Amino acid sequence: MTVAYQAVFIAFVPSYDTVGKYTVPCGVTGVGDFEIRTEEVSLIIDGRQMVGTIHWQFGGEGNWRGEFTLLGDGDDLGIHYGSANDATHEEFLDAQETMMQIVLSLRLD
């Protein structure tokens, strides 16, 4: 299931090992077009630890081009969220708090 809100998206997906590897985001294409910086992240969502990676994309001049996070619980659930295509950094920041409220409000039972 995917939720789109202003300049962000959130996708609740099955585990990577089942069919989650075929879900959004589809990844960055165009070798050399972006610099990607990553950082590990861990969130507790409805009492379950979700771990993953935040990916920040920067263009050739160091300008912010996008950001997305891939989380999983190691069993059967993945949560992917971040900036929608063509969103500006300001648009993303304006929608980021609501995006995180949606992500953290997930109930797993």
C-alpha cells in the first residue's frame, strides 16, 4: 500500500525476501548523476523495532535531490518513505513531519 501526501510518499510493503524487492522506491538510475550518502536508522513502531537505511541524494553541484528511507522488521514488513519525484527540499521539509506521523502511527496488530 502506498500513501502519497504533498511532496512525500510512504509504502508499506511485504518483506524483501517475498516480493518486497519489487516495490518502490525503484532506486536511482544514471550512474554518476547523483552522490548518495547513507546512514543507518532504527525506529520503534507499535513496539516493534524497524531498522534500515536513510539515503540522501545530491546532484553534481552538491544540491539536495531527494531522500528516502528503507526500513524492515526482519520478518514480514517493510516501510519505505521519502521525497516524491521532483519535490524541492523545501516542499519535502514542509511535508516531512506529517509523513513521520503517518509512519509512526502504523499499528501492526
